[in-house]
Amino acid sequence: MGCDIHMFPEKKESYGWRFVYRHSPDRPNTVKDKYPRPDRDNYFGWDDRDYWFFGQLAGVREDGPPIAEQRGIPKDAHYQTSEFANENADHSYSWLSLEELLSHDWQGQMPNDPWKESRLKRIFAWLDRLKEIDPDPKNVRIVFGFDS
């Protein structure tokens, strides 16, 4: 049995944090239906099983220090984030700001293996998508948890 991540990007607004799906012409950033389903290429979250990446985020399934110790679901998380996290993930809830993710030394921490370049390319493309949410990385965070 494997372990998957369930990730919920949020943007800080004047009234608090807002759950965010990737903007597309046919799906605005505001989520209207209760349980929206992202399509794989139009999503700000992470949809790949990469235990090294999970270890970097939260120390899950991989040795080595995480970017930050597990923090739980933020008390000020958007209600949809809290609902989705509690319904989809089982353990190791945490959150990281985009600022923390951008300042992390992904390349220096990654082991030399045949997949290093493709992993880095995927991580940096994901970070670029997250930067689209807001020009200030302090206003963007990911809330996440894991199953199994």
C-alpha cells in the first residue's frame, strides 16, 4: 500500500485565507460547488507519489529534515480546506508558505539518482504555478496531509 499527499493551496485575502484551484477560462478561481474536482493539468496542488518530496515537506516516508516540523491544519484555514483535508487525509497534517517553499534548497537536498533532473523540473514547474496565485509569496500557502 502506498502513501499519497492531499494538498490544498490557499491565498490570503483581506477577509482571511481562501481555498484556490488553478484559474482557467472555464473555471474561475472562486469555487462554487461543494466538492470541485481538479483536472490534473489545471491544478495548483501536487498529484504525484514521490516519497523524497513528501520527506522534504513533512518528514513522511523519507529520512532527513523537513522544511518545517509538522504544524497541523491551520486554525485560520478556509472551511473547504479543512473539510477536504479531514475527508481525504489521515495523518501528518501541516502547511508551508510559498515563501518557505521558494527558499528551500531543492537541488542541494535532492539525492543524485536517474530521476533527479525530471524531479527538479516538475518541482520548479509546480512552484511556478503556485507563484501565479499571488505576486507576494507570503500570501500563498499549501495545506496538506497524507493517507496510508
